[in-house]
Amino acid sequence: MSTVVRRFPTFELELITENTSYELTYDTYKQLKESDFEEALLSFSVKNSMADDSPVFSLVITAKEKWDKLINSNDLIRIKAIPDTTKEVPDNPYIMVGLISDIHKEGEYGDGSLLYRITGQAMTKALMNFDVGVIQEVATIIPEIGWLPDGTENGLHFTGNTAAGIGTELMERFIYKYAKYSFANGKGLKDYLIHNFTSWEKDEQLTDPTPFINYEGSLRQFLEDVAAKPFNELFFEYTSNGECAVIMRPTPFDPDKWYQLPTYRFTSDIVVQESYGKNDNEVYSVFVVQTPNILDFNSMDLGVYPKFHPELIKKYGYKRLDAQNRYLQSADAVDNATDATSAEDPTSGQLPSYEDLVTFITNNKLNDPETLRTQKNDVYAAIKTEYPDMSKSLVNGIIDELKSKTFTRDSYNTLIQSSGDSKKTKAINKEKSVAYEKLNRFTQRLYNWYCENANFYSGDIRVLGHPAYRIGSRILYDDFEQDTTWEFYLESVQHEFSFTNGYTTILGVTRGLPEGGAKRFTNLWGQSQDFKGGYLGEKSLEDLVASAKAAQSDATVETSWGNGGGSGVALQALATAQSLTSQRSIYTFGGGRSGKNPFYSSPIRCDCSSFVWWCYYVHGVGLNGGKTGMTTDTIAQDSRLTLVSSRGSSKVQARSLLQKGDLVWFDTYKADGHIGIYAGNGKFIGCQSSTGISEANMTSGYWWDHFNGHVARYTG
């Protein structure tokens, strides 16, 4: 590594309030020679990282002006770095365009000059501060329509749209229209915050808008969820016009996108310090992509196997990386399936709504257990007479669900879907074919991006300060000592200045390879195989699936349900759940998240995960997710839960392991979409969409079909 000379460049700060613009120029070399520092930039740090929510800055200045009286939070700041004023100004000198969070006076010198620390974030602060959603009282009554309805004037176009398309609508719909920031010269947020969104548009079509129509949270998090990482990247940079740009783009999985990245090249002459090496902290051997969709196909249903490489399994076993991409299903294929159902299914078009059907059944007491047991034919005749367009299989399915007390909106929709004919089946097969091609392609891309992690170098390279470096770029480093050229991916850039160390730039690099990255696309890349199991002496996936299906088809009452008693808090939570079944309750998607115990209200309004969470909380245990953020997934991740049976395990085996008080999960609108507390004898208590808080039978029918084998036990 060569000896380098410290740099003392010029920095230009522009502070823009609502009425005034202040321009400050700090010639640090000149300051170094002066006897006093009454108007000086003493130090600063600016960092932009793809892993962080927002770029941040912190700077320390001395001044005669009382900046804490002139500058406020959310005033705008723009910082330029000019490394050498004797040479041309860089094409893009901006290293920060952001909003001030705090300006704080830290001291005062004898000559009257003041010491200030100014901190803040990039313009992304506007996205982070801007929350969307509706108040809890409204959210409880619109779970299906959503406060942000699909495709309407008051909502967004979700169905059929891409990640980039939805992201653009979010920016236009909320940030540019409703987020109001006023700056000098009549300028606003849109003058300093822009976006540039692209994604895998040819492959993306959102088919299920459910996660978005009731979204609650910041616009920054909304964009994150829309982006479908790791398949698209979302980060922030600055333009040569002094704007902060929100950037969404496809992750450069493939050579064509990789070699199109902006590229910077430097030599050892400008390197101050380097620290990078290999590690296997994030190494995987099995790669899986799922696409949540309305027809509940998983990757195996579509014929797409996980990807792997034998060499990775030799060292890491079955270390699995899961990713989801909800855009990979074909909207056209879904429409075709729906059209086929409408055209030929004798039950479509004339069916009653779930509410109307439940009202008819209740008014005529057709849900009475004794009537269902002894007069099934009369019940069948009553429903068929009232709704003559219902098929025989649909009516019988409804009666079976009524007998098992599992008739819900979801089960009704499932019964309707299952009553289609050959044309609908062909349409679904077409959908599967389209989804297979996309899913297989993206599973391969996931493998390609992460398969070489153990061989990549990552770390930091500190170089002479310069504003040219931008995250999401390709770096070529001519290393004279190692006599090689390193190729890296630039994931973070941090500019630092102090009079001790001068101006340096720290490059956070990953995916590094010597020899200019010559083996990046020739070693494990593109060499994946379909993961079919059996590599560690177990049965193959094909044999395991066949065994599981045989076990499930043979499963009858002789395979007992676990009735063992749990202990401690788990049984106390169950007792609370049982006591609440007698109280009036209404299932409310998103309910129970106001921070207040919903059990004190009448009627109780909650959903499945908030119900379980509060059952535990009243006994002193706050499960993962907290009072306002609990979901079926956050609860599953609580470290105090012992996994009894994992999702996808044998349901027959899982049910024999159950103890009272265990938590059980079901695949409904998504994987692990519903949760309840096991009550013994094949029953669980949960907050169901059709019944509210009630005991449900999971020995057969809808809940047995949707039980996914996932069981966890609270052990404290």
C-alpha cells in the first residue's frame, strides 16, 4: 500500500429554510493555516448504505451566527465536496441532499464563536415520517375492501401492476400530492426528491392486492414491501442537480445487468487503509422461492424444485434460503381460470353471498347439530330448493362444514373453487405453466446471487476522499501489492473529514473476487441442480410426499389427537381463551392493535394473531410483535416458543404430539395465515372470520385441510 497525503478540500453547504437560502463555503486547507476557527467546518460524516433505511449525516461547525435560531428541523441541507479546487469540479459533487433533524449548540469559545452539531437524514426522512393507514375504529369494519382499494379513484392500481408501477403510484399519490414541505423560492418536496423506478416488468404481475389495500405504516416501509427484495433493490442517491433520488431497480443477478452497472476504477495509490476478507456468515445451500397467490400453489405444486449444488451441501447441509415474490403469477392466467369458472361452472353467477347464505341457514335452524345428524336429507333439500343453481357437491360440502362447525367465508370460497369442471382445470393448468416458468427462472437467479457467498470478499476500503463513488456500482481496484485487480460490488459509501485525518471516503464492498472477477459467472454460477432430497440418507422428496399423502389419506380416528396437558402460562392463556368464547366478539382484520386490551371492549374486536397475543399478555407474557405489531409470523419467531412440529411436517404425526395450550398454525390466505390455541380432543380456540372467538374442530373439514403441521409450545 502506498503512502498517501491527507486532503483538505473545499466543502459547500447550502441551508434552505422556508424563506431563506444560506450558502456556506469551507476551504479546509485555508482554515488549517488560520490562527482561529471562528467560521470553520471542524468535522463531518456522511453515510449512505443499501442496508440502512436512510442515508445520514453529522457535521460540527463553528460560527458567529446563531444557527440554532435560524435553522429548524426539516429545513433542507445540500452538501458538496470538491476535493481539489485547482482541478475541475467533479461531475457530481453532491454527497448529501437531506433534511435537518437536529441543530444543537455544544459550546461557546472565548472569542464569541459558537460550536454547533447538525445531524439529519437524506430526503428519505420525508418518506419515513409520512405514515399511511386509517384509524383503528375504521379499520375494523373495512378489512376486505381496504382503505386503499384496488383500481379505484381513491386507491391504487395493484392487480396486474409491477413493483415499479406500484412504487411510482405511491410516490405520486402520497408524497408529491400530500407531503407538504416549503422551501425558499417557492420550491417544495418534489423539487428536491425524485424517483427512478424499474423492476422485472416483463415477469411481474401482482394478482393478490390483499397485503396492500389495508397497509399501515410509513411510505418508506411501504416501498420496501412493494419492492420484493431481494429480486429488486431499493436505495437512495444524489443527482448532479442536487436532488435526492429514490431508486428501485432489478438486482443485477445476470451478466447483462452486472456489466451495465456504473463502474469506478482506482489503484493502490489512493488507498489509505483496507480491511476485507472472506466469511461464511451468510452462506446457504438450498434456495427456495415461493409466490403467494390466490390459488394457494406452492413451488412444489408448480413442479419447481428448490435449487442447490452438491458442493454446498457437503459443507453446510440443508441450510435454506427462502424468498417470496408475489409478482410472479400471471394475472392473465388467473383471469382465464376465473372466466372458465364463470362460463361453465353450474354454481357460478347465481350463488348467494356468504352473509345471505348464513342468514338463511340460521333463520331456518339448519345449523342445529341434531338436525344435521338426523335430518341431513331435509337440510339438503332446503338449501337446494332455496338455491337451485348450487351443484350437489357444493351443497353436500356446505353440510359437511356445518356438521364439523367449520363453515366460514374461506371454506365457502374453497368449496366454490373446488366445484369447477374440466375447462377450469385447464385454465388453472395454464396458470401453473406460466407460474412455473417464472418461478423456476427466479429460483435460479436467487441461487446464482447467493451461491458464491463463501468465496466472496467483503469489508471496507478507505481511499482519498472523493464524491464520485455511488452505491450500487461496480468497483475495480488495481492492487499493486497483490498484483491483481479486485472486482467488488459497492454497497455503502461513507465520507469523513477531520483535521486529524483529512478527507477520506470509506467504500463498503461486497461480492469481491480477484482477477477482475473473471470467475464470477463460471464457478458455481449457473450450475444449480433441482433439490429432490435424499442427499443425507433420508428419503427423496418424491418418496416423502408420497408417504405423507398416504398417511393423510389413511388417517382416521384411531390416530389419536394429543390430549396431554401443557403447563404454566400456556394453560393460563388457554383458560383465558376458553372464557372468552362466551363473550360477544367480532373478527376484525387488523383489530386488537391499538395498544389497549381488546378484551375489555364489547363486542371484542380482534383477529387471530392479536387474540392469541393478548391471551398471553394478560398473564405477563408479551410475545414477539408487541401490542401494535403482532402477526402470525412475529409470534412464530418468538424465541421462547419451542418448535414441536414445523410447517410442512406430517400432520398425522403433529397431531399426536399436541398438548393443551400449544399454538397451531393454518395455511389460509397465506402460509401460516391463521393461528389458534389447541384445546384438546382435536379442537382449538381462535378468532375466526365467520364466528369471532370460538372453538373450532380441526379433525376434519376446512381446518384439517388447512392445518399445516406447524405447532409451537411456550416454555418461557
